[in-house]
Amino acid sequence: MPADNHRLTPGAHKFTTAHGATLTYFVKGRGPRLLVNVAPGWGCASILYQNSFGFLERDFTIAHLEVRGTRGSSFPHDLAKMSSWHMAEDVEALRHYLGVDALDSVTGHSNGGCIALWYAIRYPRRLRHLVLLDSQLLGPEADAVGGAAMDAILATRPERDAVDALKDYDPAKILSDEQFGEVLNKFLPLYFAQPDRDMPRFQREIFINLPEAKPLRTQAAVEGQHSKQDTQLDNITAKTLIIVGRGDFICPVEVSELIDRRVRSSTLHVVEDSGHFPWIEHQPRVWPIIKSFYGIH
């Protein structure tokens, strides 16, 4: 299907939804399978995934979706609709625009995983495969297990200045893209198992854009209105692959284990010596996991 669909030619695309919103997406790869990658909703945009998913592009046509409020995708008139729950509707709008009855595959990393989970929960008949990379999960149980795991990991990190900067982080106080970039860089080392090994390339070649402050503030302000995601995972019917780095502090292994227990058809892989970006920190370990999931030879 991707090779015959002009809406999936490589490059930048935009369309207008049935509700009059503008959504943008970026297509890379010309593989036989369509993979929709949902960028997080807090303003980082899809550039870091475009710059790091190259190993997938032979086997997949990847549509990197910018959800509402990010990088050319319009904000809703009612900013209360900036939650991850609402952003799942952007994935459904893309499915409708592409003219397919069901999406073969949706993937998401971190908050992108949270949005992908909402899509799988809300539109189970519209999705066949779900791939979660160090996914966020909303809900009281997820908060409890994730919070305890985060505290334990941060207590062992030697980068104490970064830990202190993280504790001072408040999305409501981020007023500009430049400020957001500066604040994020202060605790960025915590996202890697070995920052000296992996962070320089990440900053030089992968995450090369400024994050956007307005999506961060608006999403954070309304996320609590749909906060019991962890109680709805049994709605998911898609075959699900869960990958997580052993040392991820922000979306810890325990959260992925909770997802794995509650999604009917799921497989969990923990990548050792990895933080929040296992496919960047250890791509040679992650690619065989994905190939096996899809039966790619």
C-alpha cells in the first residue's frame, strides 16, 4: 500500500482534518509496511525520530506525525483538548486521510507511546500492531510504581547537578523555546545510561531542534483530565511490542512491566545498559527485536 499512495511519498505533508485542524507529518523510507510514528505532544517534535529511525526505512514507510500544537500542526481552539487522550484523535485523523481501514502499525516513544496507547485503547479495531518504546503510562498505579522506580534510579546517578535541575523543573515556568532548550540540557544526561558515550552524538546529530514551549505548557496543564489510562489497557487488541531501557528513570521498566501484564497480546524486552533511548544507545540489540516481532528476515 505505501508505494501506491501519493500521500506517503517521502517528504513533508499536511492536511486538514474533518474538524478544520491542520496536521503535519513527514514521510521517510519506502518499505512495504506502513509505520505511523507518533511524536510526543510536549513539543520535542519528530526530528529526533527522523534522525534516528533510519535503520527501519528499508522495511517500513514511516509517517512521522506531529500532533496538535507542534511544528506546523495547529493548536485546537479549546486548549483543554491538548491532552494525550485528545491527541490520539490526530492519529485517527491521519488514518482517515490515508484512506486505510486500519493502520498496520503505530509506534510511540515516551509521551508518544502514551498517545499511541490511547489510540489503541480508543480505536481498537483500527490498529493491528503497536510498538512502544520506553512508553509513558498515565494513572495512579503507573504513578506509584514509576515514581518509586524513578527515585531509586536517581539516587544512584552520579550527575547530582542534573538531578537537582530535574527537581526544579516546572513546565508552567517555561516561557520560551530557548529557555526550554537550556533547561532540558541541564538534566539531559539522566536520559542515558552512559551520557559520555551517547549524549554528544544525540545533541550533534539527532535532537538538533529547539523544543517548543507552548505545547509543553498547554499539555501539562490539561493532562490530568484523562488520567486513568492504566485501568483501560485491556481494551487493546493490537499485537504489542514493548521495549524499554533498563536504566530509564523517566519511563521506568516497572511501568513497561505494568503495560505488559495488562495488554492481552504483548511481548516485553528490556535493553541492558540503556536509558530512555535504547534504539539509539544500542541499535544493534533493538533492531533484531523489531525484526522478530514482524517476522522480517
